[in-house]
Amino acid sequence: MGQDDERPDDAGSDPRLRALGEKLAEARRASAGPEGGVSQSSGLSGIGQAMKVGSEFVAGVIVGFVIGYTIDRLFGTSPWGMIVFLLLGFAAGTLNVLRSAGVAKDPFSAGPGKAPGRNKNGED
Amino acid sequence: MADVRTDPIHQFGIRKLVDINIDGYDVSFTNSSLFMILTLAAIALVLLWGSSSRAVVPGRAQSVAELSYEFVANTLRNAAGEGGMRFMPLVFSLFMFVLTANIFGMVPYFFTVTSHIIVTAALALLVIFTVTIYGFYKNGTHFLKLFVPSGVPMAIVPLVTLIEIISFLSRPLSLAVRLFANMLAGHITLKVFAGFVVTLTGLGAFGFLGALLPLIMVVALTALEFLVAFLQAYVFTILTCMYLNDALHPGH
């Protein structure tokens, strides 16, 4: 989440306020916020990571399956729609996993914020 | 065998409290509805109470209200920029609802609303429909650029676009499944280990000693579940923020 990022709006003018803000940010970083502490501690949070990656992958495959099944039902192309879209779903699931692991560049999240929470922290 | 005390699934059962039937549709007031209302009431109570005093130096309730607001506001600002703040009501409501429902689920004998996929799916669909509709409303057809990554050779653009569309469609699914599966699995695990304690203590002195191990496990798992309850609410929120970011700034 990165509370330590610079805050554009407030605490700009008064140097004492700014110093306090910096101290606060320092303290927050030290006291292991929701993302810092969790991602570092291995073991149990690894289960959370596995759940996340698993759900990302399975979701891609399931969506591919549903699309393929629907196309087969609508156009009577069984089993080709299923085959093609299961493979595409597999690819999409792999893409999801790579994105959530931060290996592949995420073209989705390239706004101004650049989504600092996702890739490096691996929250979950 | 299906002893209520040790049956890990029994806690998720939907029971009708008030039978309501409108035009053939079953819209009964269930224990799930009750706990959704309790969740909302708890949120409203804490936030209203917290924001009523408006002291410069906040008291406890005001601290809770202000901290939760600041937390969500920072998450949203970091993920979606200043323009994302127009979605603050939605994102804050989602975060508070999921968090409170998760925490409520940790109270013994309470029903966990978020352990039912229909609830989490409704939340995820709300998010994804907001993203899609707002994306088209704000950017028009430019929103479709989301599905065509830049710098891809012309020959494989159709393939990549299909994969991106499936990846986009899989978002609400993984959003819903993750929250639901985490809550369901956590509560089942807790119940199974607690069931071991009950069963083992029925075996005399030796079983009593043996029951210590699952008891320790239950204590540790309870702590873990509180962490998961918070983390899942946070993950749900930050993913919502990132999807909203796509609606605000698609394409490059």
C-alpha cells in the first residue's frame, strides 16, 4: 500500500508537520504493515499465496471451459470449441499467474499509481 | 456420525428464520440475511458513533472510523490515482462489509456471510460491472484497447486479444472464489481440529493428553484466521482498486 509515498496534498507547508509525517511513515514501515510483514514471514502466508495463485489459474481455465462449452452448445461444434477455448483458458490462467507473481509485465495496471501493492508485495 | 458438534459443514447451513414467499419465489429471511443486516448495523453504528464527536484528538471510536477511512483512501489513491476517489463510497463500503463480515464469522456461533460463494460472487460482479460500465462510459470504445496490448506483432494480435478477454473475464471469478474459498477452508479447518479435541477428550486420560495437540493447533489457527479475515478484505479492496484503475486509464 505504501503509505510512505509522498503525499501531494497535505502537510506541505509546515516543516514540523512534514518531519512528523516522515517519522510516521518511518514508524509505519518499521512496524510491518499488512503487506510488509506478511509477505516476509514464510510458511503460513505461503498458503495464502498458493491460494491466490491457484484461484487465478483455475479461474482462467474455468472461464475458457465455460466459453468453449457455450459455443459448442450454440453452434454444435462439439468438441472443437471446448478444445480451443480450454487451451486459451489455460494460457489466460498462466498469464494471470505470471502477472500476480510479478513475472510478466501487467499492461492492465499502468495508470498513474502504477499499483504499488500488487507485484512486489504479493499480498494475500 | 453427523454429530452437530463435530460436523465441519453444519455451520454453513442456511436456515430460514422467517418464511417469505412472494409469487412463487422463495425470499425467506435466513440466518445469512440476519448476519448481513447485523454486519451493516455494526458498521453503521461504529462509523456513526465514531464520526459524531468530531474531536481534534480522536477518541477510540473516532480513531477506528478515521483509520479505516484513511487506510482505504490511501489504498485507492495509490492504485487508481486521484481520479479514483470518486469510487471511494463503493470501495469503502466493500472493504468495510467484507472485513466486518469476516470478523463476525470469527465469533463462535456466528454465521460467516462471506463463506457463501453467492455473496462473494455478487460483490465481485458488482465490481466488474462497475469497471466495465464506467470504462465504456468514460472512454467509449477506447476502453477496448485494454484487450490489445501494445507492442504485439500483428499476426498474433487476435490470439492475444482472446487470451486477454478470457483473463479479464476470469477476474470476477478469481475475486469471488478467493474470498469464499479462504473463508470456507479456514472455518472448516478450525472446526475439524476443534472436533478432534472433542473426540479425543472422550477417550479418557490418554485422550485428554492427546487432545492438547489439536487444541494448540486451534489456538494458532484462530490467530491465523483473524489475519486471513483482514487480509482477504484488503486483497478484495486492492484488486477492486486496480480494476477501477483500468476503467479510468485503459490503454497506453
